[in-house]
Amino acid sequence: MFSLNDYKKLTEPESVALIGVTRRTGKGSNNPLEVLLEWGYQGKVYPVNLKGGSILGHRAYTSVQDIPEVPDLAVICAPRDAVPGLFTQCAERGIKLVVITAQGFFDGDERGKLMQKDILSTAACWGVRILGPNTLGVVNNFNHFCASFMRFINTVSATGILCQSGVFTVGASQIYNGIGLLIDTGNTTDIDCADLLRYLARDPRLKVINIHMESLKDGQKFMQAARDATALRPVVIYKTGASPTGSVAASSHTGSLSGDDKIFDTAFKQCSLFRAKDIEEINDLNKIFSTFHGINGKNVGVVSISGGAAIIAVDACTRYGLEVAQLSKPTMDLLREMIPEWAHYGNPIDMWPAGMFHGYHHAYRRILEAVIADPLVDSVICITSSFLDEEGDFLDTTEIIREVARNNPEKPIVAWTYGARFQDYAQKFEQENNVVYYYSIDRAARALSALYKYHHVIKKKDNQPVSLPINSGQILVNKLLAGTVKGNLELTRVFEILESYGIPVARWGKAENINEAVLLAEKIGYPVSIKVSSPQIIHKSDVGGVRLNIDSTEQLKENYQDMIRDIKSQHSDVKIDGVVIQEYLSGGTELLLGGKKDPQFGPVLAFGAGGIFTEVLKDVSLGIPPLSSEELKNMIEKTKVGKILAGVRGTPKVNIDVLVEILTYLSQLMLANPSISEIDINPLLAYTERVVALDARIILA
């Protein structure tokens, strides 16, 4: 368990040992002692170098054992091959927290992997926690601590950052708009994102938390920490390795699997994380969350120098789920007074005609003050120009906008300008940290939408995972799975397992020969279907192993004989242990219900359009159980087939509550049986009040 005391010693150590620190100083030396002193660190520093002597005015100890006290933190900054020995010295000295900066362990060759295993073994023996390897360590701007051996431009902000690559440390000013507290977990051999996230989220100095993720080892542990964090702070996540090629690169970089991106995306949404699609969105979200404490609603006022730009803003607001505010009567009266009769007035506001009649600065100030004071307006997008030189720019309203923002801190103001000097204007706008400048109107609207979503959707959401009861059918499932090691379960056992858990299956029975098939069909009642029963055949329709809508004994015998003969002629090595006779049902909506065991997150549910075209349609939503009834309904509603189930063009509605109940049973089945690697119920046939499985398969790992 990574404790609060561990966290404080890692991020705010009172004493630090720099083990293997170089004696070189100056440009290109990569000397962590030099960086730490430049940062202004006030704690005790113990450099360790085999040659001893003095480094930058500090005594250098020749061995860890010579340090006069056990430091809170040790940073091993030596070459890879020296690390295992130095780590053992740290453990023997009683140091409980160690940062390893070197790379080339699990992310390297076989020798590196063996060295990392040795380090982990030593850590387990002595109770040492490890950050890294392959990390730039910790940056804490609140207490002037930096464990990085690299210098970089440091901008201070109220931003917490957890990352897995040094680029996000040295590039933090550009990527995150600055650092409050940053921890680079590197290869995450030991201390991981979930260990740290719960503490970062409770730091009152931080307004927004960021995660850069390449890979993940324990998805459930991460989801629990993420749910906890998002209830306290907005959390922005940037997942790299999303593409198939990127996934391979991420695996190589961190030494662990990066996983299926669709499942990661599902997990992030369930935990209410803001997933940034690029570096620009990371920066945009950090600026909005770091600047504004909240937003009253989604109604936006647009004050623009240009009518065309105002229309762009309206489109952007609509695109991101915001609404263009209806202005109150006092605001409309002011616009009527300021804007000539021939010009349109309302929201969005093209104030150029008012500027021509009353003076640009005077008009902009009066209109903006009226809009920001309007009780029907929750935020404002300001649009002006930035194309004249400094001496002749009579259109420069940055000071007016900043002053209005200063006097109205409860309502966010974001700005965009068009013109060659936009970068100069960006700096002017953000001098007082009360206006956020964006490089496009779309980015401004997207950021405002995120601010609204966090304060009015995420913070009000119950993010705690549900607890599913134990299903009474588990006793029978244990018997049915006993003795089966791996592979496809025989179809009749699959049906029995589903039924034992409350998942209905269309009436069925197994026949080992043609006579038994006839008797079963008469008992079930025509029409029936015939399905081959063989653990070696996964997709029965692909080998001609399904015959449908058989309505007489003669047809049954003919189809039985033809099906067995055709399969044997094409697949002579397949063992057929009989057929399943099942009632034939028509109509309804064909659905897919599935579950698959993911290496990072465990069981993952799938719901979508079923039938023979499932792979073509790809109309599927995912969910990571346990899930609440509301979350399961959302899974259904996300899909196109979910809209069909709700009733379209006069078609009858399906009872969604029944589907939710079946999904709950499937969740229970997957969670209670880790030996099941995959379940596929396809098709699940849905009628107005009845939902039944027609076919299914279960694969054991």
C-alpha cells in the first residue's frame, strides 16, 4: 500500500540522496545536483560519488552507507549496469523510496529485464518503493524540488501531472501550460498512476490533474482511483499508443502491453475523465480549469467585431453542446440604443455598426458590460481583431475585456482574435489569469463545454462502482465448468450455464441421432432449427452447421442427414457429438451480447446489433462491469440498434428493463468465473416483452 507518508516523502522530501551523481557541471552535464540547487531546494542534499570530494560546494560521499542519516528519498542517477548494486546499498541503508532514472530495463534487452527482476526482488525483501526506472522523477514547484537531471523552461501553474515519459516533463510549459506538481512514473515498475492519483486530487494547491498514459497493468485499480479523483478535481487524460502501430511502440517503450484502445476509451468515459485527443486539447483544458472555478450554466453570450466570426461561434457552441443565450430585456434595450436601426441586433452580437456610430472602445465596453451582467448569460466568447501595429491599433480591446473579467470573476470570458499579431494579443489577454485566449473559436467552445460538463454533470454523478449480488446459478456453473481446462464449451453446456444465471434461451434439447432429433422436434413443436454440436466449430453457419425453419418430420430428417454429410465431407477431422434441436423464432430484433476478458481491465461487456452481419455493421458499445442499471441503459442507447429497440416508425418498443436485467446477469457470470475468457450470445432475439438467446458460445482461457 502506497501511503500518504510515502507520497509526502516522494514529492516533498526533507532530505535527498543523489547516488551516482556526476562531478561534471555546466552546459550538457546533466547534473541533477546542479538542477536541484538552481531550483532553490531548501532540504538536505547528500551527493554520492565514488571519488568523494566536493561537488558544487556539497560534500560527496563515497558510499550510501556513509550518509549521516537515512534520507527521505534516494535518486539513483548512475548508468544502467551500476543500478542493481546501488539499489541494494540503498535498501541495506534503510532508504524506503528510490527513484531510478536510467533506462534499458524492462524496456530494453534480456539483460535489462533480468536486472529489473533482481531490483524488484530486493525491493520486496527490504520493503522499498520504486519510481521508474526510465524517469525524470518529481517536480514540485510548491517547495522548489526537482529530481530531473535535465534543465527545462519551468512555468508555474496549479496543474498536477502524472506522466510516463520525460517529454511531458521538459515540455510541460507548452503541453500543460505549466507545472504545479509533476511525477514521471517512467516504466511504472512499482509506484503507478493509481497510487499517486488519489493524493494529487486532494492537494488544495492543484486545480486540475493530468495523466499521460502509455500502458496500464491493473485497470480495475486505476478505475477505482480515477473515480475517486474526478469527484474532487477535473482529470484530463492523454493516452498514447491508440493506433495499432502506436500500441506496438508504446509496448516497446514501457515494457508492458498497451491494450485495446476501445476498452481504454470505455474505461475513461466510465470514470468521467476528459480524454484529450491531442496536445492542443490538453493545453486548452488546462487553461480553462486552471483559470475558472466554475460556470453557472451552458448559455453563452457572443460579443464580436465581425458578423461572420459571430456565426462561426454560434456553430461551434452548438457543435459542443452549448446554447446561445437568449438576452434579457435590459440587454436588448441597450443593443437597440447602440446599434443603428438598419442592423440586426441580438445574440450573437455583431457590434461593428455600434462601434462606427459611438466609438469602438466605448461601444465594446458598454455592450460587454451589459452582456456579462445579464442573468441569462453564463459565459462570454469575445471576438476582436489583432492585425494592426501597436501604435495604430484603435481596435485593441484587450484591456477592456480584462477589466470586465476582473470585475466579474464568476462568469468565464474566453477570447479569440483574427490577425497577424494574435500571439501578442494572447499574452496580453492572459496576463492576469482571468481571461483565457484560444487560437480558434472551436477550441474556445470546446473548453467552455468541458468546464460546464465537469461542474454540472461529472461532479453531480455518483461515480462509485455498483456492487452486484452473487447469482444463485453459480453452484450449477461450477459443476458445468468442472474438469474443462480451456477451449470452446459444447453448446448444450453453454445453454445450461446461461439458463442457470437467468439468461433465457429459446426452447431446446440435444439429440445424438436422427431418431432422438425427431422426438425432440415433436416435443418442442414445429417449426424448429437444427444446429451442429461440436466444440471444434465456433461459427456454425460458416460450415453449414445451421438449418432453420424446419416445419415437418420429413424436412427434419432430410436436413439432418444433409448437414452431417456436408460437414464431414469438408471437415473430416471434426468431432460431431450430436445436434441441438431448438424452437425456430422469426421477427424481433437480432442483438449481440458478449463478454471478453481484457488483460488490463478484466471482463468487458459488449452490446450491439446481432446476426450474421455483426462484423460488418460494427454497431457495438462496451462497458466494464460492475455497472449500474443506468450505465447499462446508456450502453444500449449508444447504439443504432438501441434506437430501433426504443421504437421507430411505428415499430413496437422492446422492454429495455428486461435487456438491462440480462446484461446484469451476464456481468455476474463474467465476474464470478475468471476462467471464462469470452462469451458470445448472437443472436439474442428481442421482442416487445420477450428476450431469448438463439445461439451462444463460451471460451475458457
